[in-house]
Amino acid sequence: MTARIDLAAARVLVVGVGGLGAPIALALGQAGVGTLGLADDDEVDRTNLHRQVLFRDADVGRPKVAAGAEALARRFPQLRVVAHPTRFLVANAVDLARAYDIVVEGSDNFATKFLTADACKLAGRPAVQAAAIGWRGTVLAASPAGAPCYRCIFEDIPREDAPNCAEAGVFGPVVGVVGALAADLALRHLAGESVSGTLITFDARGREPMRQRALRARPDCPLCGARPEIARVDVRRYVADTAAHD
């Protein structure tokens, strides 16, 4: 078990206020989290409204963190929302992570995902990382106290460009389900449950739509292995674009 944190005093950072970040933020606000940070430098796009449930037509063209903060304030007056109109970058990732009790990441590119994993480990903060594309999604919880971590699954950023939502598409309800699962793991951590290493996969068209298993640590993992190699975030490790937060 991990230390239990009073939800009213809990501070949670959501990286990416898009299709995943929107339901994550709503679920955390509904649960009674005291402070919610939103990190994103993008604007609301009309073509994404069907899956970015925090926003409405009047928000098109506005910064996501500003529109998202207003939407959350309307629904949850007791919630304190901190808007960070910025990408999650090498220059700010560790400091942002350190300012919160847990980080929940829902970006759609590998660079941000690896940076989140590294920054949270170095900042001593747990991370819940979610991804969705097409009809499928995954959620992984990792603790800074030990293995396993995101790099236990993917050693490094793939050499070939991976498709994102804009290129491959995503079924709208999938991001809602995966976002809810990510929020659930974050809340379970805040409640004191040991969820580190929990990997949940969701396939909307599969015979078994949802599966949960305990991830095995990789002994030679450069982040959480027996001889870790990553002692700081270095821009050279994240060669892909870290802007997209869909």
C-alpha cells in the first residue's frame, strides 16, 4: 500500500487536454480532487469536439487550458484549476511534475510519453499514462519508488513515426473509456492502493474488450532497472515532436 492522500488536498497534473485529458479531468473533478493542473499549449479545434468533451462550439479557437478551466469551474465550484498554457517540455517537465502528487498523461506522441515517464521518475512522482488510437487503448500506472515503468514496455522512442489520432483516427467513445480508466488508476493511487505496474488494455471490438494485468519489470530498463542510465532529462532523448496532446 502507498500513503493515502486526502482527495480534497490532492494535486493532480493532467498532461494534454484533448480526447483523453478531457474525460480524465472530468472524472477527477467529479471525484473531489482539490487541485487539478492542466498542461497544454494547443487551441480547441472544431473537428475534435466530438471526442473532447470539455469543450463546446463557443470554445473553438480558444486555448484548451483556459476553456477547460472554465468548463471545470462551472461544474465543480470547489475545484481549484491551475492552467499551464505550455507543452510538457524538457525545460519544465520535472518542475511541473514535482509540483503535483501524481501526473496523468494523455498525449498522442511517444516523445511526450517518454518525457513524462522520465520526468516523473526523476521528480519522485507517480504517473498514469494513457493512449488511444482506432478502437484500442492502454493505460499504465508507474511508481517512482521502483519498477516497472513505461520504458519497461518500450525501451526508447520508435525510429519510425507512429500514427496519431489525426492520421489513424480514433473512435470517440474509446477515449472516454480509456480516460475513465486512467482517472480510476490515479484515484486508486491517491486512495493508498498499490497500482504500480498495472497495465489495462481496452479493445472496443475485441471478444474480451478489457484486460488488466501486472506488468513485469525489465531488469535492464534504463530508467528503473538495476543500473539506471537516465539521471536527467536530455532533449536529445526526445527526438519526436512533443506538441500534440490530442
